[in-house]
Amino acid sequence: MTVNGFGTTQAQAGGAVVGNGTGALNVGGALTINAVEMTAAADSATKVSATGALTIGAPTQLAAGNTLPTLVGGDLTLSGTSIDDSGAIVVPAGLVQLTAATGDIHLGGTASIDASGRMLHAVNQSTGSPGGMVSLLAPGNITLDSGSILNVSGAGSAPAVVEHH
């Protein structure tokens, strides 16, 4: 989906913003997303991009009657000229990529990017999934304020996934 013709676009959600399947939201101009969390469904490849600044607001209050999904193994890519994240990005055992095209990435004190593994249960068996991956790419500064969290730990005895370049 593409949104154009506005200097600023704002989305407000009383629950999660969930990426399903393969798709994209492309916004001409600045984009602000305020939600309880942003996540991606299993086997999804979701891209959210803005031609201006991308702002992810501090987590909002979960609206009555809503529940947050527990989805494992998605792929969520967020991009803008710069990124200011104060929200919750939760993609268990998945891939999260934030890319600032020309500016900085700033994670505020309430920001959390959680790609950690989860305990998976089936037929009286439990096993931990490995941690996912988080990528922060910017030609400018990448700043993490005190209180911000990046989590790629594995669940149970599963490892965190570490990739060196």
C-alpha cells in the first residue's frame, strides 16, 4: 500500500500493528506510528518505509478487549530518512531491520526491540527457539538512550544467533 500527498502521516493503534504475509506500506513524507507494539507474523516479510522521518511513538495503552499476538519467525523492515524509536518492536525469533537512509537512528529510553526466542509447546513437549537478529543501519549516528533494550537471546537452552561481518 502507498500513501502520498501528505507531509505527515500518523497511525494510532489500540493494539499491535501486525505485518502479515509479504507486503509493504510506503509513505511519501514523514510517518509516525503509535501502537502498543509492532510485530510480524510467522513467515512474513513486511516493510514499512517513509520518504521522510519515521517515528515510532512510546507504547500506547492496550485497548479493552484487545490481546497482543505471540508470533514467531517474522521479518520486519522499517526505513525512513531518519528513525526515532520510542516504541516496542516485538518479532520473536525473527528479523528486525531499521535503516535510516540519510540520517540517524535514535532509540529513546522506552524503546525496545525484542527478537528473542520463545518457548514453543506441542504435544507435551517444549523447546526453546533461538534468538533472532536485529540490524541497525545509518550513515549518521546510532544512539541508544539509557533504558532502551535490544534483545536477541535464545529461549531455554537455545542460543542467540550472532552474525559477524
